[in-house]
Amino acid sequence: YETEVGEIKGKEGLSTADEALFLIQGLNAHDIFPDWIALNNGTTHGIEVSDKGIQVSLTIEIHNALAKYKVSGAQHGTSGNSSERLRDIAQTTHTTKANVATALQMITWGVKVNEYGNALLDENGEFVKVSDQGMTDALWAEIVMYAKENGLKGGDYKKLNLPFENKLLGLPRDVRERMAKGVEDFVYELLTDVFNASDTAPLAIDAILKADSYDLGPKATRIEDPSEWTGNQIHERASKLNVDKGPAGDFDD
């Protein structure tokens, strides 16, 4: 399972090694061993509007600080970051999980994206639909009209999946297959060309067979003393953390 420290807000409210350690040490003391930790390391949910994106050096610093607790990194806000930056993350940090929901959503819809899966906008700030990709143009036009009527734009388009779920599932087979194929092609290239996953299936199969389960169990064991992490002590430690959470608001997209 996964834990998280901070909320991704782009360059605002970046996570620190101290607060990540506070979280993981406290959990460890109470026999809770997360598989992954997500950070605010400079990226955003949804459409990546900055050319900065993930701060690799910060991620390395925090992951190294957590090394003995055997927790891997989970990268939120992966969509829209360059392949070069993602390769750097894969090769130099302990990241083993990447969330790319926004990119896959855009591809299934047939929205024009760059090579990183970031949606491209026209001069009016609107998404560009590619006619022979994703859903039908007719359904896209219906979705755009609904979005305008309900004041939805940009990252808020993800809220359209639920009200249009039945219509998307009811599209002709050939259309649904091209939607799925777009995701397949994008993910295949991401896994093999960026995340170094080529020829790793046998390793995964061996690990599953050895554990006799898809759940391989915790990687860590308790190394913190529970007597040093009581409720009162946790509150005291937290009060001494110098944490900048950045501005308040909705940073979901």
C-alpha cells in the first residue's frame, strides 16, 4: 500500500526529507510498512503547465534518507513530464510506481497529446480532438457542449468520465478497440523505453511464484522503538517540524 507526505502543488509546498522521515519512522514503530511513499516533488496533477516538473535532486535526497526503511517511491503527476526526466527518475531514485491517469484519459478520448502524454491546447485554450483517434467526433462534441454548460474546462474534464461512462462503453467495437490500442501503445513505450521494464516479466513471475501470491508482503521490518513513538511524542515531534505546505486551495488539477 501507499502513503503520502504533502500534496502536489507544482513548485509550492515541496516535501522535505525531515517530514518524510517523520512519517515513515512513526509508521515503522507501529508495524506499518508502506510499499510506496508519494511526495510533493514539484509536479502537478493533470495537465503539466510548467517546464520544470519533477525535481529529481529533491526526490533523490528524500529517497536516500528513507533507504533503510525499504520504502519505494510513488510518482504522482507523471503525465506531461518529459521522457528524459522520467528516465532520470527511474534510474537515480527508488521510484517504482508512476501514476499516468491523465495521459491515458486523453489518449482514450482521442485528444491531441505530445510525446509525453500532455494534452495540447489550441489558441483558445481548448483541447484538440483528432478525428481518427479515440472516441467518435459526435460523442466528443456532446462532451464539449456538456462541459461548457457546466463550466468545466482543462483538468476538470476528468469529471466527465462518470456522466458519459455508459455512452463511452456503448461505442462501436472498432472505436473502443482503437481507444484501448492508443493506451496500449503509449504504455508499452513508456514501460520499455523510459522505465527500463523490458524483459522483466520473468522476474515478476518468479517473485509471485516464490511468494505464492500477488502480495509479496512487506519489504521492511520494525527498526524503530515503539516506546519512542507514543501519541504524545508524535505530537511533540510534529510541532518541531519546519514544514511549508504552500498556499491553500484545490490543486487536484
